[in-house]
Amino acid sequence: MAVARARWAPGVLGWALVATVVLGVGTSVVSVVEVQRARREVDVLVRTADRSGFLVGEIGRDITRLRVKAFDRLLVPDAEESDAEERFATIASGLDARLGELEQLLAPHERTAWSRFRPLVTDFRGRLDIAMAAVRAGEVAQARGILLDEVRPLAVSMQDHLETLARLNQDASSALLSAADARLARVRAIETALGVGLVAGLGVIWWTALHMLARHRRQLAEYVARIERSNGDLDAFAARIAHDLRNALSPVGLIAGTLREMRDGSDLVQRMAGQLLTSVRRCKGLIDGLLAFSRPERLPDDGAVASVPAVVRDVLEEIAPLAARVGAAVDVETADVAVRCPPGLLHLVGANVIGNALKYLEGQPRRAVRVSVRRCADGWCELAVEDSGPGIPEESRAHVFEPFYRVPGTAVAGTGIGLATVRRIVERYGGAVAVESEVGRGSTFTVRLPAVEVEPVARTAAASAS
């Protein structure tokens, strides 16, 4: 059932995300397309309505102008004939052009009114031409009769038809504007519906995400509890194994110490006893290192303080046989400084760092180690171990503090947990460890721990072993 829910939740989340994206894109596209379409239609409608209204008005004025010019020619027969005829022709030409343009802009429902209006215009133009011909022939009475009895009623009728066309045009514009408003209302309705869908999709996404997060938190809590139980069992097992190993090594160490103290023992026995005692100490150190590495959160934190010079002195005494074996000179420079760390763990740090420096000197043309302890101005204690060994390749420097990592090509024996243990202990007590190295010229390991104020201790004298 839990597996089915685990598979169902990501599927719903994915589909809800897809649907939300589709709804969001659809909302944007529909809004943009419909709004642009309505805007274009309204723009065309406004331009057409403006132009149609303008043409209707100009046609009415042209009809009036033609009548006025005809009456002027009648009333002033002695006026310059060519100028009058030219002005009459200009007005008539403008009227024809506007009639043709208006006909192209008419809507289908305006064609009926136009079909009744257009013959009146033709009749009007014909009767004006007859009246103008009578004026030119000097038949003033005939021309007056045509203008008053025939042309004037036609002009009145045409004005009525023009008003009808203007009213139809205005009605059409109102209808189109109403249609545009209705389309915009539909767009708003669609946007509202898509917005509701978008909010619903987001709600599903958040609900699913929170549901998955809560489920993952419960699973994580279960895993942590399970791991803590396993770690507790491993701690108990490791402590038991360490206790048994120590008990097994203790008699061996006692026997080796006894053999070394026997005055009647041969040199061979003394030498083998020393080697055996060294091996026992090394095994105990390895056990301590494994325990410290495997249980960093269990390291003591009881406010213990360690004198760094004293720890360095003890470490040098312990590894003096190693320094003698590789023929290394060890120079020591210490300051009266202490750190917040149990002495036993600080001893383990120093033994690993200084011991590594000595181990890798074997076979080198120059074999020297320099150990320096100083109090920094920023409140830190710095333990630096510099050697003249082979150095560490650049690609390996970032990995030397990783557990079980060994620099490729190294022939020195080891387990690969020494420096990893150093880093765990140092970081557990608020410090840091770093390395600087150059192939062929040696390495410098620097351990930094917070310094504490204690009673001054005796400065450790410089020591050397060869």
C-alpha cells in the first residue's frame, strides 16, 4: 500500500504540474489572441464608421453646393461662364468620387437604402445638367422651373436617404461595439475559468508536495531511529571488541616489558622484546584510532585540557625508535599553550601526524622533521609538522583526510585511517587540519585548535634522534 502511494504521489504531482503549465499558457494565449482580435475589429470599425459618416456629410454638402452653383448661374447670367462651369464640374467630380468610396464601405444591410438613393442622385444630376443647359441657352424661366419644381424635391428626398444611411451606419457601429464587448466579456469569463483551474492545479501541486514531504519526513525519522539503534549496537560491539583486544594484548605487553628488564637476557632477547613491545603499543594505538574514527560523536567532551608541549614530548618519546630506525633528525620548538581537548586524543593526533612524517622519510636523501607549536594572535593554537619527505601529488591532497585513502604508488605500510581520525578528532573539538605539499620537497601538516588559558608549562627542549 505504501509503495502504491509512493508511486501515485509523484504521478499526480507531475500531471498537476503539466496541467498547471498548460492552463497558464492557455490563459495567456487566449487572452492575448482575443484581446488583439477585438482591438483590431474595434479599430477597423472606428475607422470605417468615421469615414462613412464623413462621406455621408460631404455628399450632402456636395448636393447642396451643386444646387447653389446652379442658382448662382441662373441669378447672375452675366457671370463668367467658364469659371462657373469649372466650379460646377469640380463639385460634381468630387461628388462622384465620394459616392464611389461610400459604396465600397457599405455593409450588406445598408445596400437596400443605397439602391434607393443612387437613382435619385443620377436623376438629380441629369436635371441639373438640363437646367444648366437652359441657362446657357438663355431660357431662364425654364431653368428656374426645373430647379424649383424638380431639382429641389429631389435634393430633399436625397437628404432624407442620406440621413437613413447615417442612421444605419450608426446602428451597425453600435452593434459591432456590442459584439466586441460581448467578446471581451467571453475573454474575461475564459480567463476566470482558466484562473480557477490554475489555482486548483497549484493547490493540487502544493497538497501533493506537502503530502510527499510529510511522508518523507516520517520515513527519514524512521531511518534515523533505525540507524541510531544500529549505531548503538555497533558501539557496544566495538567497545566489547576493543576491551577484549586490550585484555589479550596486556599480557603480551607485560611479558615484553619483563623480558626487556631482565639483566641476564641476551641481546637478541632484549631486541625481540623491544620489537614485541613496540608492536603491542602499535596495536593499542590502532585500536584507539579505530574507535575514535568509528565513534566521533562519542568522543569525550568533559572540558578536559591538554598541554600541547607535554603531549608532543610524550609522542616523541613514543616514536623515538621509529626516528632512530629511519635516521631522521627531529627539531622541536614549542610554546606554553594548552587546548580544549582530552590529552589522550591529542596524543593520538600528534602520534598520527608526526608518525606519518617520519614513516615517509625512509629512503629519502634528506631526513628531517620540524615540529612547532605556537599560540596565534587570534586565540588559536597551531601545531605544524614539516617534513622533507617525497611530498604529496596535487591530485591526492584533497583526499588524504578521507578514510582508507592511500596515495597511489606509496610503499609505506598503513591502514589509511590515521589522517581521517585526526580530522574527525580535531573538527570534533572545533579545530581544523590542513596540508601543504610539494612533490620532491616535503609536506607540512597544520593542526589548529582553540587555545585555553592554563598555568604555564615547561618549554620542551629541542630533541633530535638519528
